[in-house]
Amino acid sequence: MTVERRPGAMRRRMLPLLCLPLAMAACSGDSAAPAPPVKAATVTKSVTEASLTTITLTPEAVTRLGIETAPVEERGVTRSRVLGGDVVPAGGAQITITAPFAGTLDAERGPAVGSTVTQGATLARLVPLAPADRDVRVEAERAVNEAAGRHVLAAQRQARATKLAAEGAGSQRAAEEAQADLAVADAALKAARDRLALAARGVNEFGGLALTAPAAAVVQAAYVGPGQAVANGAPLFDLVRLDSVWVRVPLYAGDLAQVDRRAPVRILPLGGTGTGAGMTANPVQAPPSADPSTAAVDLYYAIVNPGGALRPGERVSVRLPLTAATRSLVVPRAALLYDANGGSWVYEARPDHVFVRRRVSVVDAVEDVAVLDQGPAPGTRVVTAGAAELFGTEFGAGK
């Protein structure tokens, strides 16, 4: 017996089964609402920053702490930009000592690399390379014999001219000229005999030529050692003067027009707050240089370097003044305080001896004021003298 299954009958049997889950979901939705989400964290007893930074003092405490205030001002200031620079020797500060002739360096003298030498100090002695002693002595003896013959001839001429002048057969002028020729011959004979004596004893006994430092400097390099023979013009020592150095500042070429290149700059050590006074450096005319890989041009500034505090190759921060002046909030530098995290603050003075610590954003330092990007409104009185004491009072320092 064959049973024929019809597709339409099968679909009619499966339709109720498919509708059953949908009906059950609809019934359950009508009976229960979704649960509210659970909070991941709950903050209780929240306080604002202002409520933690208010100090109220008695009039006696204000007097005892020596509190002084100054207003926050809004005025035009010439902003500056802090860039990195590196210390280089000043132009002409590098000196190379060369050998004026071929010779041998004295084995007992020679400065150590890194040592400081004063102007006129002897760096080394260079003894000239002499020919063989036999040749020197032969040449000296020949010169003595030649000078002796000239001296004999001059003496004979002087005697004959003097006799003729006395007898009236010759002139007095001829006698005087003969006397002068005799004096010259006598001097030449004496010099030849001295050279012969030097040749007999040797030239090395007289120490050679002293090479001295032309200025106070530091020995940067030594190319020869004691007792070494050198050729004429060979470099011996490199000296560098550090009493005045240059600071090279690479600046992006697109910002060159924004910087006042004729104004002095401030040199600051690395690791500082960036708002210190630093040292003053003046612009100098140096050979133009640039770096195409970074699109930067080099600016050079000269700075006095007493004691060699700045070393060639050292990195420093340079505060470059800009050309345009902008209006900004300023406060005296004495009003600034810094916390352990580097945040900057001031204390705002309110009536009834109330002081509130306010956060400020320092973006620059010009002379004796700090330029603020964010801070109290103009006219607000801030504490300048006694701010550190208020800071200690707030956090219980000394208790």
C-alpha cells in the first residue's frame, strides 16, 4: 500500500507549532516589566575642589604671616616660545697649534687632554731636527776659515789706508771706510766661531722652541705624544675657549617670521619649571646653516660662560621672544605655587580674611610676571607675600 504525502498538508500541521513560542513570549511580556540596570559605582558625600581650599584667618594671623596681595591684570605682553638648543664653541674659539718646523716634541712636557691652560702657558717644546753632527761641524769650520781670511784682508786694507792718510798720499775718508770694513769682518769672524762652538756641543742642549697657548682655553685634543717626531705644519694640539659660547637653536622655517631675531633670549637649564629667569644670550651673526630633513633653520646666540658651566654639546632650553604682543592675564611670579603633581595655584584674597586656592594655567613667563591661559578674573586680588605660609597652613605643615 502506498501513502502519498501532500506538501500542503504538512505545512498546515507545522504552523501551530511555530506560533506557539511567539504566543508564549507575548503572554510573558504582558505579565512582567524588565528590571532596572544596576549602577556600577555609587559616590557619596561628594565635595567640590573649592570647598577644600578655603582658609579663614584672624586679623592677628594675617599680620603675623605678612600677607600681601596684588591684582590680576589683563595687559599686552610679548609672548615667547621655549625651544631646545645645544651649546657649541663660539666662532673662532677653536684653536689648532701646529708645528712651525720639523722637529721632535720634548719628552718631558705636554698638557693632558681636558686640562685648562692659561694664556702664555707652555704647551710643549719643539726641538728642530738637525743634520748629522759631522756635516754641521765641517760647515761651521769652513765658515770660520772664510771669516778669518776676510778679517785678515780687511786688516791689511785698514793698515794701508791709515798709513797713506798719515803721509798725505791718501784720503781720510778711505781710511775710515777701511776701518768700518775691518769692524764688520771682526763681527763676522766672532759669529762664525760661536756657531762652530754650538756645533761642537750640539743643538739639542738648547731646548728648541717653546709652543705657548695664545689664550686661556681647554685642551680638547692632542695629536702627538712626548718624544714624537713631527713634520713641518703638522697639527699638535686643539684648544677651545669656553669663556664665551654659542647656543644653536633649530627653528622651523615656517615660524621664522614670528620670532624677534634681534632681541636677546633667555637660556634655561633642562629639568626646570620653564618660568625661571635663566641667563641672557644675545644674537650673533654666524654662518647660515639649516637642516633640510627637519625643515629647520639655525639661530645662534652668544652667552658669557664664567667657569665653563656650559659645555659644548650640552642641551638647554631657550626662551625666544615673539614679535606680536597679545592681551593676556598676568600675575606676579611670587603668587604662584606648585603642588607635588606640578599643578600651579594662586590664593585668591576675599573679604573678612578669607583665602581661596585657585588653579591657574601658566603658559609663559615674561620678566617678573606669569602669563595665564586660565585663572581669576582681572582685578581679583591674589596673595604674593605669604602664599607659601597659606599653603602650609592648609595642609597642616608643621603640626
